[in-house]
Amino acid sequence: MKKITNFIFYIAFILFDLFFRFLTYLIPFMLLIVHSIIYFSAPLILIGFSSIFLWYFKFKIDIKLAIYLSLIIYYFFLTFFNKPLLLLIEFITPARYNSSKKLKPYNIKEISEDILSIDNVKLIIYVLNFIFIIFINIIKFQNFKIYNNINFIENPLLQSFVTFIAFERIISLSKSIKIKPATLNYKILKGIKDKIEELKKE
């Protein structure tokens, strides 16, 4: 009887040990999922409040334009408000970056910032739009009946993606411009000043 009891306790101990080991591995993944949900849902809340505001004041806007503007705002916030969104995560995360000693070894803050970096977020936007374009073209060219129910979102989504790409290219190219406005203005004024001094000498 004693051997059976010891065996049961031994099995229970192993099961509890395996459970806590599994929990140790699960915690960081769960926190990263929570952080990703916060990051990608926060702009949706802003868009939702904007929609309620427009509805409350009975501002009429076409559904296609609403989808287009909503997606543009969403993409804009995800990519150009990266740091504020990460600060929001730090403020409301259950991980408690600064106070929790148990979670500190996981380096959740650093990993979250790496995963939710601007480049990774842009990649997610590109991948999702790429998948949508393939999906919409398949059901469109194959004449599936479902296309008639979702065709109203095709153009706004594609146009919003095109607008996002164009805006992103403007930002990228503006960073690589060799002559900045202030530098250009300085060179023009200096050139005028040098020319005036040269004329005075003549």
C-alpha cells in the first residue's frame, strides 16, 4: 500500500513539474500574443470612436470612402506611431516590465519591441495585402458567387494599400535626399551674397 501511495505521489509530482515547465515556456508566448493584440487593436479603437463621432453628428460618408480612410489611418498609426503604441503596451501590459522580478528574465519588453518593430509591422501589412490580392483575384476570375458579397471592399482596400506604399516611399526617399531644405536655402543665399560682393568689386 505504501509503495502504491509513493508511486501516486511520484506521478503527481512529475505531472505538476511538467505542468510548471510547460507554463514556463507558455508565459512568454502568451504575453507576446497579448502585446501584439494590444498593438494592432489600439488604432481600431481610435477609428471606432471616429466613426461614432461622424455617426453622432450625422456626417454622411460613402461606405467605400469610409473603408479607404479607415485603412489609411490604421496603416499610418501602425507604422508611424510605433513608439507611442509600444509605450501603451508598457503601460497596460500584465508583464509589468519594471516591477515583476519573476518575469524579468524573459526580457519580454525587448522581445516585444523586436517583434513589433516598424519593419516587421510593415511586413505584416504587405503580407496580409498580398494574401488578400491573391484571394480576391481567385474568386473574381473564377466567378465565385462570394465575390458579389465582398466586391465593395476590393477597390478601397487596394487603393488604401497603394496609398500606403506611395506615402511610405515618400518618407523613405525624403530620408535619402542629400540636399535638405535648410542646406539648400543656405547655399542659395550664400551664392547670392558672393555674387553681390563680386559685383561690388567690379
